[in-house]
Amino acid sequence: MEDSSSNWWREGVFYQIYPRSFADSNGDGNGDLQGILAHLDHLNDGTPNSLGVDAIWLSPIYPSPMHDLGYDVADYCDIHPMFGSLADFDALLQAAHQRGIRLLMDLVFNHTSDQHPWFQESRLSRHSPKRDWYIWRDPSPRGGAPNNWQSVFGGRAWEWDETNQQYYYHMFLPQQPDLNWRNPQVRQALFDVMRFWLERGVDGFRLDVVNAYFKDALFRDNPPRLGLRGYDRQKHLYDKDQPELLEVYAQMRQLLDSYGERMCVGEMLNGNPEMNARYCGDRKLNLAFDFNFTRQPWHPAAFQRAILRNEASLPPGGWPCYTLSNHDISRHLSRYGGRYPKERAKVAAAMLLTLRGTPFLYQGEEIGMRDGKIPYSMIQDPPGKRYYPFYKGRDPVRTPIAWDASPGGGFTTGKPWLPLNQDYRQVNVAAQRDDPDSVFSFYRKLIWLRKDCPALRRGAFEPLIQRPRDGLAYLRRSQEQTVLVALNFFALPATLRLEVDLSAQKWRTILGTHRARDEAVALEQTIWLAPHEVWIAEAN
Ligand code: TEU
């Protein structure tokens, strides 16, 4: 039997911080580590006044020329001066741990920045000792790029290097050359980076595009398929998901486990539950985000299908991991909010935080942030510049958090690097902190409820409706407890008809948007819900 501390990553609530947009302590308009430190009480001060999250994941804070906003790393073992120093980092980690908040670093191991000393050395000559640390190829015999592989961010994935008359491979920007994981020295160097952070005391890692580390040894062309952008017009048989990954995951897991209570969560490129199942579980990655969940329309049947698909695909030792938003995709309220952003924010939060699996929140969702509007002239994100106006890039989901309604939103005393959202005078932390009906208050209640409920943290998931039309109803059942969750997705009153008769037990409200705590409700095979009602009850 595992004890509960080794289960922290299964039972805890995670929160993604996008450091540049969290809180600026020095007035330069960019969020930084001291800003995070100053706002830890928002995340968890040990009381239900705070959000109560158990762990934070920091998007990259390493030295970087910022072509891909920090996902182009120039030094894996230092901090970008914009964010602070290693001393600031140590102070943050210590303060987080004092509050019981664990910390994950973001490791971008598929590629480095072209400014990384490894690449600088590699590109010097064909005979450089680090030549083989990256993926260099001669032109194809017919001339031109070695094969048809495309960059995720647009255009060919091969960049010509005049000096040495070879191409190098970059899955993302030309400024992000891919590392050659087939080279044992590269592996050694990257595992040393993991050790560096583990020794400093971090609790784990979020692994960027972790299924792309290896490319086909024969560099075969990808076959075509239907799609809009170049990258989507290929089946990615040969530029990711290679069999060599599993050996690396086993080594990573062994390293993490050797430090005790550490974990990693994988980000899969074009991920889905079946792929996650292949890569997660015993002697593999601890968790992987279920991006299929984020692709669902606002309909209970769609979400239930996604949940059941995830549950059905789980391998031995596997555990679901759900998220609704992150720094790459449109915020879920912009996708789902419609005319009822506040109501739907609560329904979505209740679902995310009562499913079986580890929930990851993205900063700002706890106050119901939506995507910002960024004029073309202010776009920072490379794919946004490239595909505007068809795709406006990821800046809109990376706008700063507003802590209050003051001119800099309490985020900065200077000029924010991306504009605050237009509605920040309403959508900010201070405005919601003392409002018991706010989105923030509801997130707090849900997260603190989860801590009290073994069924919500680790119980089985049992759907109560076969074909949901208006809402979801499910049980979470552990040895100690049974919890019922009922969610009305829409603006009309709903009658949820259940597969089972729940009259044998009394149901006591433990959290609701409409019902008072402790209100007892007798049920048979239907549940009545008001528009957008969330009702969570415990069987007595
Ligand atoms: O993202 C992987 C990725 O390819 C997508 O999420 C992509 O950003 C999206 O389709 C938009 O085009 C990871 C990071 O999360 C992302 O921020 C980085 O830009 C990318 O890797 C490269 O490191």
C-alpha cells in the first residue's frame, strides 16, 4: 500500500503559473519570481481564504532570447534576469514549501535555443565535438531539405546553415534547434539538468512535448493527410512518438523515484488518452494532460464521452489528469462562456475539481479570466504573427492577472508587457475576494471541499446518466464516502433522469450554487436542477 504522501500528485490540485504575467515586483512590466513570492498567500495560506492549491508549475524562467517566450532555453541551470536570480528562486521554493505548496519546473528538452552554448558549439563546424548533439543532415540527393517534415509553427522544419552546407532540424522555430536524443552525451547532460533541480529541492517537472524527443532513425517522409496548415497536412509517423521514448521515461521515473515524492507530467504533442496510456503508468511518466478533454464543445454528453474514453484507456498505475486551459489554448471561458460566463465558470470548475484525476488550473481561471484582445502591433507570439488574422496566436491567453482595479491592475506599477484585459476592473482578485458569490469564492470552496473528501480525491467515478442531455450526474465513491455531483450545463431548469435509484440513502448538500450547506434532499431516479446549478451532496 502506498501512503498518502506518495499520492500527493494524484490527490492534489495543481496550478500553472505563467511567470511573466503573474505579478511584477520591480515595475518593469514583466512578472517575476519575487512577484510570485509576494502572492503565495493567494495560492495557499493554509486557510479557506486562499485558493488552497497543493502545487504550482512554473512555465519556463530560464535565460532565453524569448523568441518563443522562454520555451527557447539558453541555459537550463539559471534564471532569466527578467525573472530574478537563483537566490530568488531558492527563496520562492522555500516559501512555497513552508506553505505546503510543491513546485514543478518546466523542462523543455526537445530543443534548446539557438543561443544555447551547446548549439553555438555544434554549429561551428562539421567536426565540432557537439556536432551530433543536434540533428544535422545533408540536402536530399535531389537537392533541398532532407525530407518533407514541417514545423509546428509553420514552414519547413529544416533550416539551411550556409557555413557548413547542412540543414538542421527544428520542430518549432528556426531559433529552436532540436536536440539529438540518440546521442548518449545529450541524455547524460539532460539528466544532469534534472538532478540539478531535484538537488535544489523541486518536486517535479512538466515535460514539454515529451513525445517528440526522438525522430525516425531513417528520416522517412511523413505521409500526407487532409488538413489546413502545413503541419496538419501530414500524418506524424516519423517525427514524433518513436519507440525509443519508453526507455527514457523509465530512466526518468527511476531518477524521480530515487529522490522520493517527486513526479513528472508530460505534455504530448497532438496528445490523446490512448497515447497517454502508452506513456504513463508504472515505470513511465506519472501523468500526462488529457488534451482531448480541452477539445470538447460545451455539452455534457461530449464531456462524459471524453471522461469515459480517458477512464477506459488507463493503463496499470495510470491516473487521469484534467485541465481546461493553459498558456497555449484559448481560455475555457472564451470557448464556453457565451452569455453566462460566471455561471459556466462555476459549472466548469465543479466538473474539473470533482472528477477522478489530478486537476491542473491555469492562472486567472479562478477569477473567470477570458482571452484578452491584442492588436497586431503588440503580438509577441511567433505563430500569431505568422498566421494573423486567421490565428491570432497565444498572447490573448497570456495577458497579466489583475489583482485589483488600480491602473496597473496591481500587476505592475509600470507598463504591462501585454495589456491587461479590458474587463480587469471587474475581473480581478480584490473585487472577488470578499464576494461570496464570485467565481474565486467558488473555486476556493471546491478546492477546500476536495481536501475534506476522500471520495473526491481518490474515489471511483460512476456516471449516473447514460446519455446526458442537460447536465452531468455522477458518483465519486471511496471506501469511506460516497459523493454525488450534479451539474446543469444550461440556462433552463433541468430534470436529470438517472440510471439508478438513489432513494436508499439520504443526500446531504456539501456544496451548491443554489442549495444551502447541510440541506437534505431525498432522491429517487431524478434530480431537479435550477439553471446552471451545481449541486454536490454526500450520502449519509
Ligand atoms: O507546446 C506544444 C505545442 O506544439 C502546442 O501547444 C502549440 O503551442 C500550439 O499548437 C500552438 O501552435 C509546447 C509549449 O507549451 C509551447 O508554449 C511551446 O511554444 C512549444 O511547446 C515549443 O516549446
